[in-house]
Amino acid sequence: MYRDRSRYVGYQSLQSLVFQLVSWIGAGVLIGAIWLVTAVLSLVLIGLLLIPFAILETVLLGMVPLASLVYGVVAAIECKQGADSDTGWSAIGSAAPWKDRTDKPFSGKMRINAPD
């Protein structure tokens, strides 16, 4: 919605989207894999012993998307205050065209860029 107004906003929103997708989809895939292994091993009765661990891991991995939502809110607040919010592992980190910081987020004051 606002990505056309600023490359900074576009980059931060893209990074947030990638982080959220990886968190939600990654946690879901891991939970599914844990239960698949438990189901397959239940055929030979070993998996029945894994059910409590699968439940525990499901609860713990279920918190990952919620933690990523909290992290997203904190990152949005940091960006609003003008600080760069970087996940550090994002594949799009090296493709940040705004790194020269010519278009910082709006701080409430008008800036007039004088020609050099």
C-alpha cells in the first residue's frame, strides 16, 4: 500500500513479509513432520512413546508464529522511530537499495533537500 512512497518502507515491509512467511510456514511444516514421524513409528509401537514429545514440540513450535508477530510489532515500532529493523538472516538483506538512507521514514517534520 505504501511501498511506492518510499523504498525504505517497501524494503521493511518485504522483509517483514518474508520473516512472517518463514515463521508460520516453517513452524507448520515442522509440526506436520513431527506428527508424520510419530504416526509412521506408531505402526511398530515405538511411535506411541513419542506422542507426549510430539505434543510438547507442537506446543513449543506453535509459539514460534506468535513470537514472530510480537517481533513484527516491535520491528514496526523501531522503524517508525527511524531505526533500521533487520532480521539478519533474510535473503533480501543484500538487495537493500535504500541503504544510502536518502528516504528515511517520516519524522513529523518537513525536510527540504537543497540541491548540492
